[in-house]
Amino acid sequence: MGLLYAIVTALVLVLGTTTLHYEGLRLTYGRVRVMKLTGRRKILAAMVIVFWIHLLEISLYALAFWFADRAIDIGGFAGVHIFEPLSYFYFSAETFTTLGLGDIYPTGPLRLLASVEPINGLMLLGWSASFTYYLMQRFWDEERDTAR
């Protein structure tokens, strides 16, 4: 049953974070496009918003890890003992970004969830990079054309 929960949770998180990311980038572009800022400041504003979107996605995974570990006990964590909610966020952040220090590692069915998160994280981080590249092209060109 624990493995089934991990599979369903992984699918829900991938779909949820991908939808969140899409909507977040769409809203970010719409908001930044109409800001009364220079092109460079628009890019900086977008980067701050995208950073917060990633923190929210990491938090969703951290919440799932906490719930699986503490509420329904389908696995656990070994290594540095986790006592506080921020430890789940730390583990999720190092997994999402593929840093993987290894000081905390999952056991049981949570290993499946921890192996899906970096794939999802890489996709979303790459998407953010291409979004940033697009904004840089658009707003730097816009700023250059305005300066002429």
C-alpha cells in the first residue's frame, strides 16, 4: 500500500507542480509585461517571482514527505534525524535541485518519491531558464529600441 501511495503522490505532485509552474510563468509574464519599469528591472522582477514559484513547488514536495513520514508512515528518513518541518524543506530543496548531499536520505516507498522529484525539478528549472532567456530577448531588445 505504501508503494501505491508513493506512486499516486508522485503523479499528483508532477502534474500539480507542472500546472503551478505553467500558470505561474503565464501570470508572471502578464504582470511583468505591463510594469512601468525598464527592461532590466522587468527581468529582475520576473526572476524574483520565478524564484518564489520554485520555493512553492519545493514546499509542496516537502509537505508530501512530511505527510508520508509522519502522518501515514509509509517510509522514513535516515542520516541526520529530522525533528522539524524545515528539515523536510531542506531535503526537498536538495532533491529538487539535484544537489543530493546525502546527509538525509529516504527509506521505504519514499525513495520512489525522492527519485521523481529531481526529474520534475530539472524540467521545471530548465523551463524557468528558457522563460528567462525569452524575457531577456524581449525586454532587452525593447529597452534598446526605446533608447534609440
